[in-house]
Amino acid sequence: MDLLIGLLIFAGFFAVNGTLRKINSNISNQTEEIKKLREELFKK
């Protein structure tokens, strides 16, 4: 029983870690897009 709980916690950790990486990647991409749009606006 302890092994099962340990495995679930271990799997949960990797699931949360993967989700946080995706969120961080999306935020980084959106920040880059905003910077590009801002540069285009200031050029005009």
C-alpha cells in the first residue's frame, strides 16, 4: 500500500512539473509576441 501511494505521489509530481513547463513556455511565447507587436507599433 505504501508503494502505491509513493508511486502516485511520484507520478503526480511529474504531471505537475510537465504542466508547469507548458504554462511557462506559453507565457514566454506570449511575452515574445507582445514585444514584437510593441516594436511594430513604435516603428509606425
